[in-house]
Amino acid sequence: MTRAPIPPELRARLHARFPKWPLWAPVTEPAPSPWEVIRAVLARGRADGLDDVQLAAGVYTALVSRGLMDGGRA
């Protein structure tokens, strides 16, 4: 027996009726891993011709803005 995914409109109705039940909560996309973010920033920075200090600042900014780093401390 295979299960089909719950249609989004049905999931929304069930979540409205049972808001504390995690089974009916909206599906969220998983957060990207820090390594994926770092690779993307480095690839874009190198393509733009940034130096090492600029690349480091870009990586730091991307990690903090996505909540993967807490303002200076990993």
C-alpha cells in the first residue's frame, strides 16, 4: 500500500481545524546546509573577481543573514 501526499488545500483546511497537530502543519523547505551556502557564495564571488577579504565578508554575511551563524560566533 502506497500513500499519496496530502494535497496542499486539504492540509491547509486540516491545519486550520487542528492548528497544534504537527501532522497537518504546512510543509516547509529544509534550510540549506552551511556548506551549500559557502560554496554558492564562493562561486559567485570568484566569478565577480572578488579578493579573499571580500569573499570572507560575503561568506560571513550570507551565513548570518540565513541564521546559520550568530553575529560573529559559529
